[in-house]
Amino acid sequence: MRVKVVCAGGGPAGLYLAILLKRQDPSRDVTVHERNPEGSTYGWGVTYWRGLLDKLHEHDPESARAVEEHSVRWTDGVARVGDVTTRHHGDEGFGIGRHRLLGLLAARARALDVRLEFRSELTRPPAGADLVVAADGVHSALRTRAAGHFGTRVTAGRNHYIWLGTTKVFDAFTFAFTETEHGWIWAYGYGYGAGHSTCVVECSPQTFTGLGLDRADEAERAALLEKLFADVLDGHPLIARPGADWLTFRTLTNRTWHHGNLVLLGDAAHTTHYSIGAGTTLALEDAMCLAGTLRTHAGLPEALAAYEQRRRAELLSVQSAARYSAQWYENLPRYIRLPPHRMFALLGQRHSPLLPHVPPQLYYGLDKAAGQLEPLRRFKRWLGPRAARALHARSTARQG
């Protein structure tokens, strides 16, 4: 019997799952439906790290080589607070244009005989499909139809942010913090191609309204932000996609990820705060995991249950890191007055569940000591996950 798979959403998760399913079994009938025209993707560049690239090479070397070839890489992080700059050598990171990434994955999917249907939105599971995959993003139409079953919950963050592009090419992952009379505003910048970088700007609600960003039109907004970040932009403009606007981050969770033959993938199943740069990585890892459980489990219910169980477990530490990273920025005044090298060190430690509960200067000293003494390093590795689990359980109990 020929297995028929239908996927809603032509983002990284949906396209990569289609690639993996056809590689496993070329006889599968796999179709990806994408509501937008081909090539009309949103966003600028996406980030990923060496660990993901290694997994891509393991699962499909051909697409992995193409992605690596069209990516830019960096090993440094730069923090600029006012006119003081600190540079830190860190892990190897990569950036690639979202448009480029989707083009590479679409070409690979077509080469494997996946059908790609653009300008085609699925709002209900199609008849005759053995497996229906909702990879249609945070606003998933397929998930929304059965939101009661999935137990969808959305929690809004506090800060305002906007995704922009610039022709300034950053040679490192760059954090820029600017103080205004209404509070701090900051940007994350990273290159993703020969002539472009992504620039995400964020600020507190008080700074947002104080600067008049809630009332500014597109031209006024661009002029103000270019002035505030002139030192890092070096005269380059900030560019907005048509219709781009300020947002507050929405953390989405679901009580379950599958319903009959329908399964959630990527942002349709879960979101993690953009400040940890993991959204694309998690979507692709979802696809790897689902393809793997479909290969190793004969029955669909067992495969979908195994996928959900495994991914939920793998996501616990990432989701914890994302929550604490978002909170670090929401509580920026707690850290921003530290000496720049200490502030940057705690910026790198913002995922820690211990940091919000320890005075910043004390945490810095303890962390530095832990780096030099193996018993303290072991204690920190032991305590961190336990504190994260305890705080997560307390937060879940309060929400319930």
C-alpha cells in the first residue's frame, strides 16, 4: 500500500520532513501545501549552530552541503553598551537567509519527487491522507480547528520587538544596548549573506511608548532607530518588510501534539523566545524526530506518541533557557550597570535558572570561581537542572 502524507506549511519543518520521508521510502506519496506564492517568504536571516549542521549532514548530506555552502559563520560575540564594546570568542554560529534556506530545501524536495503546492492553504485535514502534518506555524489553521483537543495555550511576553534587516554586515553576533531618557533599547544583529544582516530591536513597554514608537509611522520609526543605533550601523539603513510591525512574543504550548492522524510540527506545536536563536533548529529537529519514529514504529499511533514523548523531553532544557533568556531582557536594569565585561558574562549566562535568584555581582564571582574549580563546576552542573525543574513545576502549578 502506498502511504500518503500531506503537510500543511512549506517552512523549514514541513520541507525537511518531506525530504526525510522520501529518502526513507521513495514510494511514499508526499505533498507539501504552502499558502504563500513560491519565493515570497517573510523574515530576514535565521541562525543555527554547529550541532544542527552535524545533524543535517547525518540525515541528508546533500541538503546539508547546500545549506552550509550558502551560510555565513562567526565565532565571536560582541556586546556594545553605550560607547563601550566587549568582544568574546565563543561557539561557531551560522546565519542563512530564510529565503535562501527555503529555496534550497524546496529544490531538494522536488528532486526527491515531493509535490509542492504553493498558493494552497489547508484549513481542514484532507480526506484520503494516511498522515496529516500541521507545520503551518504559530497560527496553524489545522491546529486551531481542534484547539480544544490540543489544549493550546498562548502566553504573551512583556517587551516589544521588531524584525528588521540592514545592509550593515556584522562580523560577529552583536548585541547593542542604547540608553535613552525613557529607558534602554537594544538590538541583536547577525549576518546571513554577502550584503545583509538581521537586526532585531527590543525594548520595554515604557521605553516603547516613551520614545513614541507606538505612534511613529514607518519612516519616523526607521529614522529614530537608525539614530539610536548609529554607532553599530555605521551609516547603513534599517530595512523593514512591507507591513512589518512591533510585536510581543507569544509563547505557545499544547497539552498534546497529535489527534488521530494529525500531528503538530515546529511552531504549530511549540515556540521558544527568539533571543536564544533556536526556532529554526527546533523545527528541523522536530522533523528529524518524527521521521525517525515513523521509521521505527509500525503503527501510526505509536509513532506519533513516541515522537511527542521524545521531543517534549528534549525541549525541556531549551524551553527553560528561552524563558530565562526572555526574563533576563525584561529585567535588563538589574544587569546593565555592571562593568561591561561582567554584564557580558551574565548575558552569556542568561539561560541559568539560578541567575534571577542570586545578586548579579555574587553570581559573577561564583561563576568565575566555578570555572576554575572542578568541585564547584560539578555542583553547578548538578544544581542547575534541579533548580530548573523545581521552578518549572512551581510555575506549572500556578498556571494550573
